[in-house]
Amino acid sequence: MAEKFDVIVVGAGPAGTSCVYTLAKGGANVLLIERGEYPGSKNVMGGVLYRKMLEDIIPDFYKEAPVERQIVEQRYMMLDKESAATFSYKGLEWDQEPFNNFTVLRAKFDQWFADKAVQQGALLLNETVVLECIVENGRVIGVRTDRPDGDVYADVVVLADGVNSLLAKSLGFRKELRPDEAALSVMEVLKLDRTIIEDRFNLEGNQGCTFEIFGDSTKGILGTAWLYTNKDSLNIGVGAMLSGLIQHKIKPYELLDYVKQHPMLRKYIQGSEQQEYLAHLIPEGGFHSMGKIVGDGVLVVGDAAQMVNAIHREGSNLAMTSGVLAAETILSAMQAGNFSEQMLDSYRVNLMNSFVGSDLKKYKDTTHHFEKFPHYFNKYIPMLNKAASQMFTVDGTPKREKQRKIWREIGTAGEKFRIARDLYRAWRVMK
Ligand code: FAD
């Protein structure tokens, strides 16, 4: 007879593993199925891991987890062709335990995290693809895998299979991703001597920093580039909306080459050697793209349910919180012996009451707004850079005259009104 578990979780990313860890700790008999050779082998992330959500699952995790550097500085660059207006915050309070956020390499981190779930008693099955959910009388009762005799059964199946979730689509929970709902990102891990990184980025010991780069980095398409410091490597990448890439006929690797050679950035990576090249989709449709996340015997967590806060480049933390909330709901359902959609719906309710639901709702129109009005990136950022250049050039012109000149160059009264209206609209979609 085919094997039966309390719960099967598909996908060993942050969402799936958080769920499995919490379930196993709560005494459930859990199977975690991962298609990769090992957890993390197929996974991509810019690299910022948010401490709080993992700390809630494994207190003091950073003392043993393979984290790279604790982030003490966040820089935001508004890039034009030959200039950058930069805002940065650096705080040494983030260099004190328990720290704030860390950079991680997913191939190492996911493996460590899944091992912790196994230590709690979960069973991990690598190199196994889940082909479909087994559905009986409208209820999910297990999964069909690509292994011989590959059907496995469970009271609940959790879909944590990432952005493209074929399984959620096959259940009719969500539709195919549209090009305006996803960003295509490419990223390189560049090997660089640790002391060079520390000197170049003004870091001491294990301190790290992150750059988020807007504007010319994506040639005006909605998206960002990033540059993050690891122990002895850098992560450099760029992600742009699929719709914009298609419309402008730009390949993402062309954008990445452009970023790497940009005069404002190339010195940071000089002398480094490519270690890895990665590409992945990021779900950016937000709240409006979420679809159904609860059914009879089934829950959807993390990227599979499109839970990414693109404005704040948060995804792994939303994934982890959704995984934990799903696990807590399942543990209650096990006590009640009831795995119906009605019983499992408290996952959706708790999720929407958490920071995940609150932030997804807050930014629900943001991506589409900025996509519709690309001049935020291709017009206003160059304008800001030009104004900064004029203001900071000391040429004997009185400052008041400079201010008047900048004001005049912004354009006619009608253009000024349009800018004010755009800024107001931007504030409204993000407030
Ligand atoms: P994933 O991490 O995608 O995991 C899904 C897992 O399911 C994978 O291991 C996959 O192999 C497995 N799987 C898929 N299908 C099957 C199947 N049929 N059978 C078996 N296994 C299957 N978030 C941040 O918090 N900080 C960042 O800096 C950040 N930067 C990012 C940069 C990039 C380039 C990208 C692409 C994303 C970034 N994100 C970031 C978002 C973050 O990576 C995701 O939100 C997070 O990984 C979602 O976790 P998940 O577990 O839902 O999905």
C-alpha cells in the first residue's frame, strides 16, 4: 500500500521548509519533497535574509546558520548615465547581536534550513518532482511524483513550489502569470577577496552592505539592480518587468552587462571572477495576483501564492511567515481531525491579519502604477541628478540663482503641475 503522511510539503524553499520545521516540531509526520539535487540547488535570491521571521522559528539561528554578512548599510542609488544621486543609511546598531538582516547564498542556506527540519523529525526527499496533486471527490489527498510507484498520500498537501506553481495552476487556484505580473531577474555571484570587499565598501569584520539601484540600471523599465556583499563574493543582479523587457526588446543579460560596466558601478566589482550565473522570475503582481490559497486538503504558501513585497525587496520573510501560519493551521486541523477548506481557511484569515496581508494590501496597486508611468524612472531620476549636479557645482553663481535656474529647467507651469500630480499619485499608491 502507498505510504501516507500527515502532511506533504512540495518545495524546500523558505516557505516549504518553515512549514515543515513547524509541523515536525509540533509532532506531525511530514514529508518534504524537493525537485533539486538538494534544497537550494535551484534557488535564487538577491540575498537579503530578514532576521525576525527566522528568529521566530529558530531562536539565535545566526549563530550556526551559513549567513554571509550582517548588513549595516543600505544604499539607494538613483542612477543616470554618468551620475548617481545616492541616499544611504549606515547604523552600527545593526552590527550588534541579534543584528538586523543578513546576506545569504541560497544554495548553502536552504540546505542548512532543510537539515534543521530533518533534525525535528521531517523526512526530506530530494531529486523528486511532484507532477500533480491527487484529487478525490474535490479533495486533495496526496501527490503523484516522477518516481516509480510515486504516489504518496497525506491529510494535507502544502504547495510551496515557488513562483511558477504548476500545481496551484493545475488545481485552478491561479492563472498563468502575465508579463506585467512578474519580473525576470538575472544575477551573478562574483568571487572577490574578502579584504578587498571590506576596503572597497568601507566595512569592518563581518559587516555587510546592500545597494539598490534604480533608473538607468534598467534603462527606464520598471525594476531594480542590486549589489550585495557576501564574505568573499558579491551578488550583482538586475530584475525588470517581463512586460517592459518584451516591449523594449531588451534581454535581461544585456541589462546585467550594462550594469556591470556602468561608470558608477564598475569599480566596485573590478578584479572579481564570475562564480555563478542565475536567472529566476519574481512574482510582482502582489495582492491582486494572489488567487486561491486554501482548498479541501490543500494550502498554498510563499511565492506559489505570489507573496512578494517588491517595493521593499521582501519575499523570503513573507514566505517564512506564510509557511509557519500554514503549519499552525494544520496542527489545529489535526487536533480536530478536520481537513476541510472551511477548517483550513483560518490560514488565510491569519495571513491576512499578519504583516504579510497588511503589506500586500498596502502596496496592491504600486507595481501597476509605476509600470504605467515609466517617466518616474526615465525622466524624473535624470532630472534629479541634473539638479544635484547644478546645485553642487561651485562656480560663483549665487545659490538663489541656481535654485531659480533649476526651477525654470523643470519646465512650464503645466509640466510642474504634472510632476506634482505624479508625486502625489506615487504617494497615494504607497501610503
Ligand atoms: P522558492 O524559494 O522558489 O522555493 C520553491 C522550491 O520548490 C524550490 O526549491 C523548487 O526547486 C521546489 N519545486 C518547485 N516545483 C517543484 C515540484 N514540482 N516538485 C518538487 N519541488 C519543486 N527575497 C528576499 O527576502 N530578499 C531578497 O534579497 C530577495 N531577492 C530576490 C532576488 C531574486 C533574483 C529573486 C528571484 C527573488 C528574490 N527574493 C528576495 C524573493 C525570494 O527569493 C522569494 O520570495 C522566496 O524564495 C520564496 O520562497 P518559496 O519557498 O516560496 O519559493
